[in-house]
Amino acid sequence: MSKAIIGKKIGMTQVFAEDGKVIPVTVVEAGPMVVVRKKTVETDGYNTYVVAFGKKTKNVTKPMKGVYDKAKVEPMKVLKEFDLDGEYEIGNEIKANIFSENDKVDVSGMTKGHGFSGVIKRWNAHRLKMTHGTGPVHREVGSLSANSSPSRVFKNKHMPGQYGNEKVTIQNLEIVKVDADRNLLLIKGNVPGAKGAILTIKESVKKAK
């Protein structure tokens, strides 16, 4: 991995390209991240950077507070590890300008949680017939399987259950604009999560040819 940053989803808007086309974009507050620790092969068995992002917070455990105190950095909301290219020292800030326009990125985040949902909302299933003796519930699963053989429900059958609130990565999204002064990235299309969700933006691993 060469470039990565933690961000917060602000919302969606649209911008106009030079040819007049409307481009829907997601506005992400990307960084600044603060380097709080450098892991090395000698001490930890691998090389990586531990970075912090978000507003200052008091709700940290004592072990985490020790990490921040050692780096002489105020405790922050999010702590992650990245294998970044380049040399950074403890206390250095990593900002949105590590990315450029037209860069391809992979964006990861937690999707909106919908709680326990039925098959129509969760799997886009059809409802049952409204007549001919069907009912009184028309939004139920319907037939699950034959009763004599196999006498069981196959695995991975689309059933009601928890919908959303899972980690999702959308690959090969394009950065339309970088606002380095305000640490904003405008990413083409939608990204996972509700407004205010924490996102991880990395250089794409499957670059389009």
C-alpha cells in the first residue's frame, strides 16, 4: 500500500465537468491523520505506521492513553495501522493532498444498519399473491423447500435477519477533486455509510487497465 487516509463522510453533492456533464460526488473530510507510532521489524516483526484521526476524546482505555502519551499527542477518536510509502516521524500529519485528481481509490466503511428486516427489504424478494387463499401475510418468505426430500432448508437460503451494519468496500472509485486547504476529497459516486461515518480510503489494488 502506498497511499491511505482515514476520513469522515460529510454528504453528497454534484459538480460539473468541463464538458458540462453533471458528476455526483461524495464529500469526505480526509485527515489530517497524526502518526502516533512506528512499528518496525526489530520490535514488532513488521513495518507499519499507527495513525490517529478525529476529534479529541477522553473516552480511551489506559493502554491506548499510553500510546498517545508516548507520542505526545492528544487522544483521538480513531486509531488504525497503515503500511505507507515514505518516511514519517511520530507527530507528523498526513493530509488529503497525498491524493490527486483522477486517482483510483478503494473506500471501506460500515453500511447503514436497518435492524431485523424481512426478505422483501433485505433481499428484494417478491411479495406473495394477494388473492387465491394466500395470506393473511403477503410479505413472508413463502415456501422454503420440499418437505419429504430433502426435509431441511438449504444453507444460504434468503431469510429474514440482520440487514446492514457490515463492512463494505467499493473499489476503483475516482477522485474528482482534492481541496487541500480544507482537507476534502470529492469522490465520484456513493460510498458506504451514513453521514458522519468513518471511512478508510486507500489506493486501489485493482487498477483499471
